[in-house]
Amino acid sequence: MESKSNPEYLLRLAVAVATGIPSYLAAALVGLFSHDAGCRIFRAWNRFYLQLFGINLTIEDMNPAGSLHGCVFVVLNQSSLLDTLITETVVPLPAKGVTNIEYALVPVFGWICFVFSWVIVRQWPWQAKRALRKISGYLQGGGNILISIEGRRSKDGTLSPYKKGPVVMALQAQARIVPVLLQGVKECMPYGAWWVREGRVVVKFLETISTDGMGYEDRDTLLDQLRAIALRELDLLESPCLA
């Protein structure tokens, strides 16, 4: 489905809008009373959306089954508006995302963050610190956190500068870090595009990194380790196109 004007594509888009708005509203309403129940509605529609547009989603988990609890899932690369929709659909529950106010204001994709994610306003340090304290308690209680480590989406697939926030979150809670790599997303929805192409997307949960016994002074070491992992994994890809 290469063309936005393709009649079949327009029909699928109409179906997505007609089903997505009530589904997201229902998920948000239920989520106010039961976060996990709202998440399941949200994730069910996301899976429907991906299937509707011909996106074949595969998860590759390099960790023991059922072991990923109380972890910080750190997305190492992001290049598409689909990134958040996909990753928030596959991280084991209970889980919440962490995003900045700039993304949360993006129509549809970002709005749902107000219910299912902690929204951090970087311009308000007091709000960010309060959110980090709540996130630490959530992790220590067994919940999972999803966050991107890049400051912005990449236009060409290269890595943007990494931010220390995700590493600091993990260190504060002494939580394990799960490096997450996305493969094929930018081919399905390129940077700056508002249409979706058919293709194959792989989400990789790489081996966890322990933060036991580590402190704030280790943040740069962890940051360098995560970037080295991303560069190594991206270098192993035989081709950037999976479609």
C-alpha cells in the first residue's frame, strides 16, 4: 500500500478512524478505574490497527520467559510515530510508559499517553522530580516502565544523542534495564509521514542489564553501554528494509 490515495488504503484508514476513536475513548475511560483493563483495550485495538495495515509484528525476547518484572524497558532507537504504539503494545503488564509533554500533545498517538503514561514536563523540574519518585515506587512494586532514550526521533535511522533520564530511573529503583531495539518501523511509517505501509516489524528485548549495587555515579557507564549495544545490533542488520 504505497499510495495515500489508493482506494483500499483510504477504506482501511476510514475503518481505523471509525474504530480507533471509540476504542481509545473506552480504553481511557476504563483506564481511569483499572489501568491494566484499560491497557488491554488499548493494546487490542493497536494489534487490530497493525493487522489492518498489513504490519507483521514479531517479538524476539532473549530473556527467560516470565522474568521481566520491575524493569525499565529502554527503547534504543526511534524513527517513527509508530514506535510508541508498537512498544506499548508488547511490554509485559503491568506497565506504564514515560514520555515528554511534546510527544503527548501529538494528535491521537500522543493523547493516549495522558492516561497510560507518566508525562514529564522537562520545563518544570519540580514536576519531573515528583514523577521520578512515583516511577521508582512503581518499579519497586513490580511494574514495568517503557521509555525511549533518544531525545527525538531520527530522520535517517541514525542514533540521536542519548538522554540520561532512563538510566537514572533504573539506578534510583535498582531496577534491571531491558534494551529494546526496533527493526523495520521506519519502512512502515517514515519520519514525517502520516500514512502506513505494509511490512515486517521486529521488536527485540535484549538481555537485561542489572543495576544492583550501582549508583548515580555509574550513569555515564550505563549510557555508554546501551549506546554500544545499539550500534552493535544495528550494525548486524543485513538490510534496513524488511518489507
